[in-house]
Amino acid sequence: MAAGARSYGLVIGGREEPGHRGETRGVLNPATNAPFAEVAVADADDARHAMEAADAAFHESAWASDDGTRRARALFALARLLEDRQEAFARLETENMGKTLKEARIDVGFVVRTLEYVGGLADKIQGETIPVPGSRFDYTLREPLGVTVHIAPWNYPLLLAMRSVAPALAAGNAVVLKPASLTPLSAIAIARLAHDAGIPDGILNVVNGAGGAVGDALVRDPRCRSVSFTGSAEVGVRIAEVAAGRLLPVTLELGGKSPVLVFPDADLDRAARGIALGIFQNAGQMCWAASRLAVHESVRDDLLGRVRKIAEATRIGPGADEGVEMGPVVSREQESRILGYIEAARRDGGTVVVGGGRSTDPHLAAGNFVLPTIVADVPPASRAVREEIFGPVLSAVSFADADDAVRIANDTAYGLFASVWTRDLATAHAIARRLEAGMVSVNEPPITFPQTPFAGFKQSGLGFEQGIRVVENYTRRKNVVVNLGAAKRKG
Ligand code: NAD
């Protein structure tokens, strides 16, 4: 580790501290694979310590019992503190994860809006009165759950962590967040702001560490009242199994293999730009990456030619360099996974239209730079078509008619997102209904807002994040019936 490297600890009970074993790890910049910061690494005991601190804060502070106005104000204050530091957070995210500064600024902006949105919901959590027979008064209460556990992936480190943490806080819970081991810095950095925002110490805790040890210990801890997990389907299923043993509510936001359907009447220029954004943004490391293109056979060559041109013109480089349009992928390991899938696509009979490997630019040799890639006509049974690649790799096939298009789109274990490009309204709505995906966009690349639910069908998940009902995920409903004991009215 270079002298003067920044160091980051575990945030437990309002204090930033080393793990009890004092273990640290160097954090690498994916553009160079050089370490630029050092982070404390927790073990299962530290995880339990964080759960204990959260539980104590939940019971001893007035966070849960105060009316929601206080929590709303704290979330708005956190939004302002983050917005004031938007550039610093964006740079940190770029340095740690590799994405371009432009992408990182958008992510931080999304978190600011999420805090504002759920902050606005914090004082609107309410029950209902229910008419019941006899002389009784019946009502429901919406209560926080207690300590909620949040486990985040590395592709949108701050955004995906705060997407579930913010509503859990709005509902009055105490939170323990475990960021991905590769990208823990922005989660720790935002937890440092919690105290100044008016969030009591111990209500927002962050423990960095290995998923199998720390994540597992958090989920198994008896104080854990719910788990919000964003990550791979494989780990999501494992967490659901552990949670099932204790009947814990879980929200699972998992992977995808999202289709994009282009009909012959589509605006091909817009579609091409949308397709490129849907797969090359964030270097393709998106759960909802629109990674399977199906285009009507009559416009196939035209469309592929347009997307190829965009891929060829994409400026690749370190995410921190202004003007760069695609940064490195997160790690060497991720790079070789992606290259392995490209190789499988080739071996299985696909034709590489553009890209197909690492960048050969000598200036980029130290980083993890994969070229934007299109592979055409990969057979549907190939693992490059069936499995999530999580890189800038688009597979493309053509379809003959709408039924064929829908069949191709739904031929996947996943069901996170799908997009349709057509100028015909009837086609757009009819196809949207037939797609097995939790989110569909028409004439738009993947796009979401704090106001809209984010949810996957099939192997893409369980439950949802975002949207006006999200805060309810982090509450439980209690029914209270009161016998008024009043004498029966005569007559
Ligand atoms: P991952 O499943 O490997 O890890 C996700 C998190 O789980 C990490 O923090 C990891 O440390 C932790 N973890 C690992 N094993 C665990 C265990 N046994 N118990 C508890 N926690 C454990 O995923 P990743 O590689 O970090 O992220 C990429 C995946 O995330 C892709 O599959 C992607 O599609 C998915 N993802 C989904 C969404 C969505 O909203 N649906 C968004 C982004 C990413």
C-alpha cells in the first residue's frame, strides 16, 4: 500500500473502527489494478458486534418511536450532505468500481433523489381503521421490523446499497449494510455522514467482509428481522434458504438476461443508440443489461451495422478521464469470465461482429478493458446466451414475426427487464403484456426512477425495491381490536 493511502474502517455504533482482528485489504483501481486505499475487513464476530449495536440503537434511541417527521428530516439532510459532496462520491465510485465519472455522477444523483423520495414517505406510514361487528374499535399499526440486513453487489455500489437502506431507515429500522468486498468505500463514506444528518449512532452500520463469512453471519443472526439482497441468483437462493429456516422476510434482486426486441417499423437510429446504452453502459455490468437482441429479419443488417458503428466509436479508458464512454470492468477475474463467455459464443458457432476481446491499446494494458462486443447467431443453447455474462457483450439473432420474437424473449430462466422498439402502439402494448419480465420499456433503454418499482420475475428475484410502496417492505402490520364495552343500544 502506498504511503498516505486513504483508509476506511467498519462503521459500528457510530464509530469507525478496525475489525477485532485488525485485518485490512488494499482496494484496487480497476483502470490500473493498483491499490489506492485500504479497508478494514470484518469477520463473523464483527458482524455480530454490528448487529448488537444496531439492536441497541433500535431499542434505546427514539429513531423508531419518534414521529416520521424526524426521520424525513434526517433523510433530507443526508440527501443534502451527499449532494454537496456529489463530485467526491462520484470520483470515489469511479476509482473503486471503474465506471465513468459521468455514470458515477448519475448514480450519486439517483441516491440523492431516492433519499428525498423515501424521506417524503417517512411521515406517511400509517395504518387503517377497520369496521368490525359489535361494540369494538379495530385499527392497524405499521411498525418497523427492528434490525434489517442489506447485502449489496459491486456494480452500483452506493446506489444499490442505499436503494434498500433508505426506505428501511424511513420506516424506523436500524440497518446493517454489507457492501461487496470489491467495492466497499462509498457505503462507508455515506455512513460517515449519518451522524451529521441527525441519524442516531448505531442506526446505520456498515461492515465490509467476505459474503460467505460476514454476509452469512448477518443473515443467521437472531436479531436480523429481514434481508434485502441484491446480487447473483446463486447467492440469493442460498440466502432465501437460510431465511426460510427463521421465516425471515427477504427481498431478492437478482440477475438477468434481458431481451430487446426491434420491430421493422422502429426508429432504427434511436433503437441502435438505446441498444448500445443498454449493453455497453457500466461496461455491461448491469443486472438488467439488455444482452440479447432479437431484431426483425428485414432490418437485421441495417440495425446491426448501426450498433456496430457505435461500438467501434466508443471511447474506452479509465473512468476518471473526461470524455471516456466506457470504463474497465471491475476486476481481472471478471474480465476473464467475460472473455470466457465470448470464447464460448465463438466456439458454439456465433460470429463476432465487433469487439471480441480485450482492448489492445498499450496505455490500457494494466487495467481490465474489454471491447464492446456483438456476437451474432449464437445458438440458443449456448451458455453465452443462457447465462448472465455481466460484461459489454450483446448476442444478436433475428426473428420472423411477433410470436417468434416473444418466444425468443421469454426463452430464459430470468425475467428482470425487456425492451420493445416499435412505432406501433398496439404492437408495443400487446408485446409488453406477453413478456415475462418485471420491467418493460418501450422505445427506451433500461431506465428506472425512485418512484417506479424495480422487480424481477422468475430467477430474477422476489419482491421489489423502489416505488411508493417500498417503505412497507420494511414494516410489519399489527392489528389491534378494542372492546369498547358499551351497553347495547335498545330497539
Ligand atoms: P454476488 O451474489 O456474488 O454478491 C452479492 C453480495 O452478496 C456481496 O456483498 C457478497 O459479498 C455477498 N455474499 C456472497 N455470498 C454470500 C453468502 N453466502 N451469504 C450472504 N452474503 C453473501 O453478486 P456480485 O457478483 O456482487 O454482483 C453481481 C450480481 O448481482 C449479478 O448477478 C447481477 O445481475 C446482480 N444484480 C442484481 C440487481 C437487481 O437489482 N436485480 C442489481 C445489480 C446486480
